[in-house]
Amino acid sequence: MLYIYLTIGFVFFIIIIAICIHNQIMNIEKIQIKINEAENNINILLEKKLNLLSNISKTINAKNKEKVLVELPKIKNKKLEIFDLINESSKLNKELNNFIEDNNYILSDEEDSLMKDLYNTNLEINAIIDYYNLNSDLYNKTIKKPTYLFTRIIKRFVKKEKILVEKEVEFEILKQNNNDNS
């Protein structure tokens, strides 16, 4: 009779552990879904940013002797990881800003509209990067918990890297115009 109780207790214990591991896996997978959604949104916005940079450079290059963003087609054709693409697009953004400021370039209405869209896209990218990093931190902290030891052994979860980006400095005029329109 004692063996029956021990067997029932052992089976019950195994079932509780299985339920806990299942719940932990589901918790981690929810966080992974948020991270994947953030990566997808970042990719979409980076594509939009590169298109905006391309459109701005076309209009500026059509009117100007000195060419701007000549490296843009090379970057658009490369298959870069999200981390590299963020850094490359930020460099292009800085190059454009420096060109406009250094040459006292006066933006046409179309270019001004594109620059405002670029500014807003940069804000969206930064917000989604913050969301990505927040969920990456949560994911990394979760998989490091001692109570998740069996889950780590079973699923072999890998640490997620944060996206570190130098915040871009935009034109003061764009900031003021953007705030006026809001």
C-alpha cells in the first residue's frame, strides 16, 4: 500500500513539474513573439527610412553639383543584419544632416516634407528599439532564473543581444516644425 501512495505521489510530482515547465516555456515564447514582432517592425521602418533617404538624395542630387548619400545604393543592395542596417542607416542620416547644414542647403517643400517623414520614422524606430531592448532584457532575465533551469536544458534558449544605437541629432527646425504641427 505504501508503494502505491509513493507511486501516486511521484506521478503527481512529475505532473506538477511538467506543468511548471510548460508554463515557463509558454512565458518565454510570449516574450520571443514580442521580440520577433519588434524585429519585423524595425525592418519595415528601416526599409521606409532607406526609401526616404533615397528620395531625398535624388531630389538634392538633381539640383546640386556635390552629391550626397552616394553609398546608399550599395547599402540597399547588401543583405545586412538588423544591427548593421540600423548603424548604416544612421550614418547615412548623419551624412545627409551634415550636408544640409554645412552647405546651408535650403529644402524645397517636397524635401521638407520628406525630412519630416524621415524624422518621424526615426522616432518610431527608436521607440521600437526601446521596446525590443526592454523585451530582450526581460527574456534574458527570465531564462537566467534558477527556477528555469530545466526549461533551459530542454529548450536551449539563447541570450538575446540588445540593439545599441547612438541617438541621432535632428535639425532644430524640424523639431520645432514637428511640435508646431502636433
